[in-house]
Amino acid sequence: MHTKDEIFTHIKDILIKEFEIDADKLTPDALLVEDLDLDSIDAVDLVVKLQHIIGCKVEPDDFKQIKTLQDMVDAIEKIVNNNH
């Protein structure tokens, strides 16, 4: 099982390595679009990368209400716990 801290670390690692986002911007309350400049294509790419890490299929509907990094962590944690 993945803890919220582990999930947050995975997301941060992907955003730093793949999207070249400054680590200082990656706080739980960071807004994906406004603060991190992620567009819908970036969001899909991020979800695909997360699926490989968590080993679960992620449905686009699971991410419709996500605005912050913490929202994403909470959604991934819910998906992981419901699938294990």
C-alpha cells in the first residue's frame, strides 16, 4: 500500500524530472494549472506515469475535480486503497 507521503514523493519526482518544475513550487497546496503551468496534455502524461508506479488503472473521471497537488495525492491514495 502507498501512503500519502509516498504518493506525494512520487508525484514530486515525476514533476521535477519529467516536467522540469522547480522543487520549491511543489507544495501540497500548489495549483496544477496556475502555479505549475500544467495543461491538460501534461495532466494526462502525469497520470500515465503514475499508473506505472502505482500499478492501477486511473480513470479520467477520477481527476476532474483535481486542482492542487494535495487533491491529486488524495485521489491516487483513494484509487490505490480501493484496488488493493
